[in-house]
Amino acid sequence: MTVFSPAGCQASTVGCRLWTEPQMPILSMNGDFVIGGIFSIHSYMTSEQNTYTTMQLRFARALEFIIHEINNSTDLLPGITLGYHIYDSCSAVPMSVKVAFQFANGLDPIFSDTEACLKPAAAAVSAFIGESNSTPSIDTQVSFFAIFQHSELQVSHSATCACLSDKRQFPAFYRTIPSDQHQAAALARMMKYFGWTWIGAVRSDTDYGNYGMAAFLKVAQEEGICVEYSEAYYRTQPHRKLERVANVIRRSTARVIVAFLASSDMRFLLEELARQPLPPLQWIGSEAWITHPEFLRFNMCAGAIGFGNPRSVIPGLREFLLDLSPERALKSPLLTEFWESAFSCTLKGRMGVQNCDGSEDIRTLQNPYTDTSQLRITNLVYKATYAIAHAIHAAICNNVLCDKTIKFTPWQLKRVNFTTKNGYQLTFDSNGDPVAVYELINWQFKENGALDFVPVGYYDSSKPRGQEFLHTKIFVPVSVCSESCPPGTRKAVQKGRPVCCYDCVPCAEGEISNKTDSLDCLHCPPEFWPSTKQDSCLPKPVEFLSWDDTLAIILTVFSIIGVFMTICVIAVFFKHRASPIVRANNSELSFLLLFSLTLCFLCSLTFIGRPSEWSCMLRHTAFGITFVLCISCVLGKTVVVLMAFRATLPGNNVMKWFGPPQQRLSVLVFTLIQVIICVLWLKMSPPFPFKNLKLYKQKIILECDLGSSIGFWAVLGYIGFEAILCFVLAFLARKLPDNFNEAKFITFSMLIFCAVWITFIPAYVSSPGKFTVAVEIFAILASSFGLIICIFAPKCFIIVFRPEQNTKKYLMCKIPTKAL
């Protein structure tokens, strides 16, 4: 049978006696095993100021309903009757501790017409459900352990402080609501996901707020979230403290505010903020208030988002709560207070208040007591009660009978694993905590313009990391101290400000950042260069003198012209090979010289195109050998001129020592020396293709590395030695008497040759990239054109245009004519 406390036993607030007096339960029933309940139905501020919470009343009556449901069950605790003693702590920590001690002492209330007292209970309280807040739960457990060296089993439906997971301090504490450690991690990861890195924070100045905010700030710091301010407030503190917190929020630049507040503290804060206009804020709520229907009247919280306990349905609870009439309400001072407050009438005929006439219908009420559409904490009370019942069942019942004499101990709750009638599974981990499952709640306007709770996602800690958080698409504002740094820049923290306040500094030359908010820029690999936006590394363009290059085309045209000219001269000389001017200076050397000049023009083409191993070796060796062959022929012709005129002196027989065989041999020997130099060069350290990354930062120069610089300069040096020797000999023979003195033209050709190659050296060393190759080709072509024009152009002119001068008599004439 249900027993209600008489009104005469109460102080100024129903159920809240003086802390020094024994407390009377607001609802109670005896049984074989008694489950206690502590709920903060009244908020005790001062002796004159108290508030009444219909939601907490619903929790208390839900416990009453669940115990009746269990007693009517044939599967759970058959033949055993559960009782309950439910108390109102008046939101006061000392009251919670006092009630818990009454549970431990095994005291039971006795009522008479004039007074109430306590006697030893027929059945001690096996466990109790509550308290609603963390601080009274902490104090209760600490006090128990300090006095009795053991703790009374407590299963809380609403105490979330992470500190209560410490089983060394709180060995008998269990809860059906997740620890704030999970909520803090979920909130921080949600904020990181939405890009909120600049936030404000406000908390209740209690264990709930302080421990919860500390856990959140720790995870937030790991996620790179910066906090502009962190303020604390408790409802009993002076009003000026509340005003200061409100002003900090108004002046803040952070557009997102995390509120780890108890519902009573949140109400005071919102009422204070509503006094003056407030900039648009994105509220992030803790589970204590994010699903509290009272706050839906504050439109400033529109768009608020936070994690709440999942909404559920408890079959039969609504009918139980609504099964209340004036007659039943009169049996309990608590229900009498509820009825009179809800209908603004009196059941006891108080003066100045309208009497209740019996027409009141509880089904017409719209308040948290009758609203069972948002059963969140109520479901946790449901699970807590069933957890205790299942633990008792496991301790005293076998497959057939239950032995009520067996003592129930708190440690047996660890093995609880069951599914409630409304489909929720419950297990406890080693810390006495359940699996953390939250519903992501967003405050959205309905069609009628009223705010409502809209589930938009969930968080399940049992899911693999990275999959715990799932949500639908919602609109969220931006709240950052500094805008994100785009790719191509890096973050530079502003001096004296949090790490979320930074400047975006462009990456240095040669560096990139390929993601948003990069802390550092990265160097591109050697063969890559940053894009224009410096957000990616692109392959450097490879530069060489390619065939489609304008400069290469021009040089190729001149090379072909040179080859064509040489072939034309060969044709003219071959056609007139019997003429005196062709035979005058060893026609065999002339043809060999023309052949070598053809090779000189052609070898310039090996310098054009993409360098490869064979082309790098061919271009320098072919150039060196063909030019030595060419100069050797010119040198042979020069020596022939000198010897020929010395042979005209009486008694001089020098020509027999430098006849055609000796001329051929000299050319062969001079050329063979160059061949040996080239073979040694290719054998020891040959040229090879090389990517020059140092000459230009933004492109690669593909060139032929000389391999051995000594080999290269030895080849050039030998060519230079022959050219100088030839020039000296030709210079000495320039005034020899002859109407066609070939030594003059050889002197001019060697002068051009030496001038070209002397200027080539500084130009070659200083020219960058492909122009180095172009300079070398130009030198080859210029010196080749110099030779063919200076040596062969005069002869061809006479052969073609002045055939009358192509006679032995004319050529042997000592006096130059006007024609020459």
C-alpha cells in the first residue's frame, strides 16, 4: 500500500523539512526489498524562495510506476515484492546526504495524526536511485565511505561528472547516464567538424560544470579549438556576478558559446541576457538543458545544438501519470501541491484562493509532468530501476525460486546485462558507466513559429573511431578568430593571442602548402616547382635546344646552306678538276678539305635535340675530329704553298720531301692525334646527359655534361694549336710572288677561325641554358663558313665567271693584274 506524508510534518515547502530534522518520504511503499529514490523536486533557495519542478515529480512518479510494473511481472523477481521510499532533496546537498544516511541506517517513517517519527525499517533500503546532480552524489558517496568504510549502492539517472567513474573513490556508484567525458569529446569533435575554432564557454560553478568544462577544454585544445573566455556562475551567487558573465558574452567576438550549465543556472543566465539585445549566437548545450522544454520560450537560442539523451517511449507511463483525481491528490501533500499549482485552486479550502470544484481535468494540462513525448531522463530512471531489480534477481533467484533471506550486495550490479521492455540494452563497464549514446538535438522553428527539438544526428561511443558521430545536413554559422588560410599560405600565430588567432603568410619561393590552415610550407622536390597559387608542385619544364625552337631552326637552315654550298663547290671543282686553278694546290687536299667542311656543317646538327648518351658523346668527338681534319688539310695546303715557292730556288729539292704521300700522311697523323685524345676522353670520363637544376629555379636545363673538362679543353686546345700554326705559316707565305697567292686567303680564313673561337670561350662560359649550345653551333658554323668562303669562293669565282684567268700562264704571272 502506498503511504503519503501528512501535511503537518512539512516545513514551508512540501517535503523539505529543516536539515536537522528527520526527513519524511514524499512517496513510499514497503516490500521485501526497498529501493530508495532521491529527486530534486523543489529548489530550496531561501526560507521564502522555493521553486517547484514538475519534471522531477514525473521522475519520482515514474519510479513508482516502474516498481509496480516489476511487482506485476512473472519473469522478474517472482514472489518478491519491491518497495520504495522516495524523497525530495530540495536541490540541497546536505538534504541528499541526510536522506542517504537514513537509507543506510534502515529507518522507516511512522505516521500519526499529530506527528511523524522514525523506527527501524522492516526491510532496509537495498539501493537508491539519484541524486539528480553530481555534487550531492559525490558528497553522499564520500560521506558513506568515510563513516562506514563502505558505500550504499547508488544508481544515478542524471549525475554525469567524469570524476564519479573513479572506482577507488566511488566503489558503489553506478549510473545509467553517460559520463561527461564522452559528452565533452563528442562536443569538441562536433565543433571541429563544423569548423568552430573560436568559442566562448560558460559553466555552472559546481562539480558538474567544472569537471565537465575541464574535460571539454582538454579535448578542445587537442582538436585545435581556442577559447576566448571561460566563465562560471552558480544560481546562489550575487547578481552582479551574473551581470558580469552576461556582459562578457555580449562583448565577445566569438559567435559560438558552449554552455555546460545546470538547467536552473541556464534559466538565470538566459533571463539576464534577454534584458538587452544580444548579437546572434550559436549555443552549444550540454545534456542538462538542451532538451529542457522550459527554454523553448527563449528565441535567442534558436539554432542551438547539443547532445541529449535519446528520446524513448515507456508503455503505460502516460496512463499512470494521468490517472490522478482530486481525491487521489489529497492523499499526498506533494500531489496536492502539484494539483493546486497546476489548476490555481485549493483542495483544502485555503483563504483567498478559489476552491477546486472537481471539474479540473489533468489531461488538459500541458506541462513537463503530462508531456511524455520527450522521455529522456525518465527513461534513465526506468533503466536504473530495472538494473537494480535484475541485480537483486541474479543474487537471490535460481531457475525456480527466489530466497528473500539472501543479502544483496552492490557488487552484483557489475554483471547486469539486460534489455528493457522498451528495447534498450543496459550494461555497465568497469567504471560503472553505460555505453555513451547521445541524440544530436537542434532547436528549429516549426511552421507555427514556435521552437522545437529536432533530432539531427547521434553519437555512439561503441562505434569505431571516426564513425561515432553521424548527422544530417544543418546550417551552422562561422565562428573563428581568423579566417582559414587557403592553400599556398601558412599560419603565423599573432603574438600574445591564442593559437586560433593568426595571420596567413604566403609561402616562400619554392615552397607550397596544399591544404587549408597549413602550419608550415613544404619545399617542392628538386625537379618540381610551385604552381602560381603555390598550392601544388608542378614538374619543372625541361629546356634544351629542340628541333622546333626558332633558334634551332635558324641554325639548322644555316647548316644546310653550308652543306649545300660545300656540295656546290665540290661539283664545280670536280667538273673543272683538270683546270690549272684546281690542280695548282693539290686538288686531293682540296677535295678532302671540302669533305671535312661538309662534316663540320653536319656535325653542328648533333647539338640540336634532346641530349642522350650517344648524342652527347657524338657531338663533341665528331666536332673535334672533323675540325682537326679540316685544319689539317688547310695546314697541308699552307705547307705546300711554302714548299712550292722554295722549290723554285736553284738547287732546292724540298718538294720531293713533301709530295702527295707526305701530305696525306701529315693529315692522317694530325687527325689521328685528335682521335686518340677523343678516345681517351670517352674512355675515362665521357660526356653524358645532365639535368641542371641550379642554373634556373623554375626550369630544368637538360644539357650534356662534359664529363671531363680536361678532355673537352684538350680537344679545343689541339684544334687551336693547329689553327695558330696554320695561321703563322700562312701569314709567312702571304707575300710570296704569285698572281693567285692562296696563302693570303688561308691567312684570312685562319684569322676568322681564331677570332671566332677566341670569342667563343667567354661566350660559352657565360651563356645560360640552351644558349650555351647555340653559341657552340654558331662558332662551328661561323668558322666553317669562314673557311669555305675565304679559301674556295675566289677560286669558284674565277672558274665560273673569269675562265680566261684559269690558265697556268696567268697563275704563274709575277705581277698582279687589275682584275685581282
